[in-house]
Amino acid sequence: MNPMRWWLRVLFGAAFTALGIGQASAAAPATRPAATQPAAQAKVFNITRFGAVAGGQTLNRSQIQAAIDACGAAGGGRVVVPAGIFLSVPLELRSGVDLHLDGGAVLLFSRDHKDYPLVISSYEGRETVICQAPIFGRDLHDVSITGTGAIDGQGDGWRSVKRNKLTPQQWDALVKSGGVTDQKQEQWWPSESARQGFKALIELRKKPEAPRVEDYEPYRDLLRPNLVLLSNCHRILLQDATFRNSGSWNVHVLDSEDITVRNVVLFNPLYAQNGDGIDVDSCRNVLIEGINVHAGDDDICLKSGRDEQGRKHGRPTENVIIRNCKIGWGHGGIAIGSEMSGGVHNVEVSNCVLDGPDIGLRFKTTRGRGGTVEDIHIHDVTMSGITQTAILFDMYYQTKNPKDEPFSERTPVFRNIVIRNVTCASAHRALELMGLAEQPMSDIRLENVSLAADDGAWINYVKDVTLKNVRIQSKHAPPLQTQNVADLTLDQVDATMQQD
């Protein structure tokens, strides 16, 4: 026997007795209804005809909003932002409106926090108060943002930044732009009220009472807006445009149906705190294809509410197709959770390239969430430059000193997950499957998977798991380790130490 493979025999123990038993389901993904696109409209409303002025110095909110309102009142059409930089404050979309950004157009949003009304909304799976998103819409139908121009939220004016995330030149420029730093000169804040109010805001958000806008006014500088927020909308199209520099999440689609996101660019700098690329939250019938993402947090993320509030809301994210996407830096390339209390069902990810996120495929939850993540099919994905873990299923997300508890509605469930034709050229760790003692992950299948990493694979509290034609190469021993695993099938598994 190859001495490098001896680790398998030592570390598997009783798990090897389960070979050939309880193979996980590998059924093909269920048929999904195609995401419906908004109907094309012929009427055109150019914002300059309503008095909008380019140059990035004049606020154009009333002029652009007038064009949007006129378009909506006419039954729908296209609101055109021509080439040039147009400064604005938050804009509200209308049903039937296609906000179209011509090539060379930049819709630039104000850095003055007073320009953003405080509103009750949903953020990180809970009802709370945040600043109004620069582009927002609620209870709409047939709404779209298209064209090859850009929407820029000037998020650097909102985000706290740690010095160790910037180059010396970037740090000096940020400090000179205004704001304040802590006493150790290790963190920058947009204002003194933001620096002092951070802990108080955390305590305020813990209160069980329904949030009141007036209670949050002292913390305005901390209530960073998402760049785009579309809530309870039907038939959404985002196509070709660039969405960049958000104060918090870049694009957030909430409680909506029939969504197409195609060929857009989602960009945030690597240091952008909570700077997700796109968050699909309690939505159904979603197509995301051909997009290019760089994010300060997760790149593409599926969510559905948090803890008891999310379970009561009870709207899963389901029927999602993600394909042909290019994903760069970010915390998680393709992620589910951690807010997934309403469930995530019926997802297919295919033909994506991940180059440089911290974690490639990132699935996260914890006790208290509840909810079920199931019928997840991921295939034909290539990864490289993963700084942490290539494939991570973590049911202890952000848990310190975890305590066992009996199965209940608080217990999250992950099951029926198939990953095939996936390669990773380099990562810190190849694979982690971390279930719960009271609810192991179940029906997990990895097929035609090749992972190269510094550290190998770790599987704990999982049942009905199959590894077929799986290759794991690690620099450090052991290349593959299991614990608390039931019904394990290994078929043509090559877990070896890399030779220098």
C-alpha cells in the first residue's frame, strides 16, 4: 500500500465498514420554470428632457424621478440616462419602467448621508431600519435596469475600513478624505457618531419590539444602504449594466418572483465591509447568468430570513439557476445562508469559474436558524486561488462555544446535495462537511471532483454520503478524515499527499 494512503485506513476506522451502503441520491435537478422577463416597451423618456444635467456636480433627483414617474404613468417604457455623470439621491422605480443606462452613462449617488431617508426594511434576514437604497422599488411588476452604463453608490463614504485591508497609499487617501480614526489609527469611520454609536446600535437591534425610525436617527451614519433594493416585485430584469461601490450589499432582491440577472458587472473593492455582490432573498424563479462579480463579502448569495422571524415569514428561495458566471474576490464565491430560515430549495449551479474568493462554494447556518436547504445541484465548476476552503458546509457559522440541543424548529437541515465535475487547483483546505450532532447533513454526493489544497478534507456528522471518482491532494496529513459518519460509500477515491 502507498504509505501516503495509509492515513485513510487509520483515520476512517469503522467508517470503512459502510462502503457500498446507503449511496446518496444523484437524481437530476428538477425542471424549473424559466424566469419571466419584463415586456419590452417602446416609449422613451430621456432624463435630459426633464432637465437633468451631467457633470457630477448638480443633484438631479427631481428631474430623473420626474422622468421615471412620467414613464410609469404612461403605462411603461424606457427611461434613458445618456452618456455623462449624473449625480442623484435615492430614486424610486415604477412598474413597467426600464431604467436604461447608455454606454458612458454613470448614475452617481450622493455621499451626504442626510440625502438618504431612514426606512423600515429587511437586512440580514430581520426587519430593521436602514437608509433608503439609491435605487429602490416595492410592489412593482415588469421593472428593469439595462444598458452598459454604471450605477455608483460611492460606498467609500459609508463603510468603516480596517487599516490592514488597505495599502499605505489607500489608507492615507482615505484618512485625508474626511471621517475619523480610532485612537490606535487602525480603523477608519465616516464620522465620529458612527465610531461611537456602533455598540449602541447592536444593542438597539437586539430589542424584541418592532423597530421605530426615530430610535435609529442617532445612528444614521451606520445604517448603510444597499445600492439596489427591489422588494415584492414580479418580473425583474437586470441586464448588461455595472453596479458598483455600494454602501452595503450591492443588489438585494427580496420577496420577488421571476427574476433574470444577465451579463451584469457587480463590483466592490475587497475591503468593502458587507459588500455582497447580489443577494437573492426569499425569491422564486431566478436566473443568474453570465455575470462578473467581485465583492467585499459573498459574491452570489441565496438567503431566506433569519431565525424565528424568518421561519414565520416562511418564504423560501427556490427554483434558482446560476450559470456561466465569473467570480473573483469575495468571502464566498457562491453562498447559501447564513440567513436561510425560510429554506432554500431546488438550485442548480453550472459552468462557473471562481478565481480568488476566500471560500469557493460556501454553505453556512447555525442552531437557531431552522429551515431546510435541499435539492442543490452543482456541476462543471472550476476554482483556483481559494485562500480558505474550496467547498465548505458549515452548520456552526459564527458559533462560539457551541452547545448541543435537541432537534426542534430551531434546527437547520441540509440534505440532497450533489456536486460533480468540480475542480480546484489551489486552496488552503480542500473540503469541510460539518453537520450537527442532532441533525447530520444527509444525502450528499461528490462525483468527479478533484481538489488540491494545503490541508485535506474533513467530514463530520454526515450520513448517506458518497464520494465517487474523487481526488484529494493535500500538502499536510491527513488528506481525508471522517468522524461521526454513517453510510459512507467510497468509489475510486484517491486521497494522497502531494509530492514536492
